Amino acid sequence: SQDPFGGVTIDQMIAQRIGQDTPLPSMEIATEEEGGEGSCDRNYGCTFGKTISFSTPSTPLPMEHNPRKLFQRLFGQGDTPEERELLSRENASLLDLVNSEASGLRRTLGARDQALLDDYLTSVREIERRIQKLQANDGPDVALPPTPAGIPDQFDEHMRLMFDILHLAWQANLTRVASYMMAAEVSNQPYNFIGVSDAFHPLSHHQNNPQKLERLARVQAFNTQVFAEFVQKLSVTPDGENMMLDNALLMYGSNLSDSNLHNNFPLPTALVGGAMGRLKGRQHLKYADRTPLANLHLTILDKLGINVDSVGDSTGLFSEV
């Protein structure tokens, strides 16, 4: 497939600014491992169907879809707090050994191999930083549920579980930035639990068939409902003197407005949360045709105090937001 080359996504711009004080600068999650047949584009390759986060223009970030792996990444390996604490200490000791051995090895290597070793050690130091942050984390104590056994059989349970783990991560101050790809770019997932046996992606090419449109609306309503449940949970979760939703800024939307025609104008997008008083909220704003979505991305960065000249094809800020 072709090498990806896009741009740094705003979640990573935000993580670079406000995510460095937490064990995980950002979290990238999904419900499906990857899209089905057709998720690879002949011009752009497969990358853009598998992730929505780029840390550099050519560095796509993998989305974790396994709740057990995600839980253990956040809270440590092991099924009990005692096991997680023991494994954390063992990992720290192993990292000390790696750093010690690498210092002696570096002197025996040529320039190219030294560069490769340096890249490796950068990854080791990032893991070390995360462990130190976890050990020193002064976030609130969070009552952890049992470690998930794996991927739930039911897709709706899987989606809700990923949101629950994200909620736990925010409560424990393990990360402040997250991106969630709720459905794959070319999803072959049926929604039998709401009476829709069609796979999502084929259903999106509805050809204006009324029956297919009705079923597609049910799928989209379900996805929005699960997001709304997460928003409701944030609205009753204390965070300092406020509730978590008062301090959060969430963006919810899709990449297409008419999936049958692959149109992405106009593109309905919701901003939810108070952003610590920086978001006006309670508005429905409609902009001129072909207004770049990147203007909204630029506005989000501005609301969070991150000043950049432009994002993608942005032409300016949305002063009304």
C-alpha cells in the first residue's frame, strides 16, 4: 500500500500541549479491528481506513480495539491490584537493565546502528516515563472493575465497554486526550441487537431505498445514543469543583453526510461540553456551503489555548462557537 501522508491531527496537537503530564499523552481506540474489503484506497492506501490519528504527517497511530489490552495498558497487566503492582515493579527493573546494557553497546556500533538504537531507547524512555507517571499519579482513586476477559460477543456491549474504560481513564487522570473510532471506515458489522441484520457499510449505500434508509437511520441513532450515554455519565462525574462534562470538550461526527454519494458537504458535527467555560454551547450553527471542517478544528485548538496559524485547509476561526 502507499505510504500515508496527511497531517498531524488535532488530537495529537492537543496531546503535545496538555497530554505530557499524564501517563498516556493520548489514547486511540476503536470498536472494530479494521475495515472490511474496500477499506484500502488505490490512491491513499489502507491507512486512512484504520485510524483517525496521526502524530506526524507520515505516522498513523494504531487504534486499540481490544478492551482487555486497553485496560491493561492503562492499569497494568494482571487481574488484581496486587498482580498489577508486582508486574509494574518488574517492568521498571527491566527498563533499568535495558538502559544500562544499551549504554555499553552504543560505543561498539556504527553511526547507522547507533541511530536505530537511539530510536529504540526513545521508546524505552517513553515507557519508563509512563511507569513513573503511573507510580506518581496523584489523580483520584478509582474503584476498578475486574479486568475485561476480552472482546465481548455483542457489538453494542463492546462499544459501551470502550466508553466505560475511557471514562475510567479520565477519572484516574491517566490521560486527558482520546480519539474513538466507533465504526470502521468500511464496516461489515451488522446491528442485529436493534433488528438490523445488514452490515453497516453496504447499508450506507442505500440507493435511496426507503427500507434501507430506515434501517440506516436506526444504526446511526444507536451510535449517537451510546455517545449520549457517555456524555450523561460525564455530566454526573465530579471533576474538581465541577462535573467532568463542564471541563471537557467532545467532538462527535462522521466523515460523510450522504454516504450513498460519498458526499461530505454539509457535514453535521456536534461539540459537547463546557471546555471550562470557553464554549458557548446550546446553539445550532449553519455555515456557508463548502466551509472547511478544518475551521472547526482550528477553533477547537483556539478554545484550548493552542495557537496555530492554520489546520489543513482552514480559512479562519468560528467566532460564534
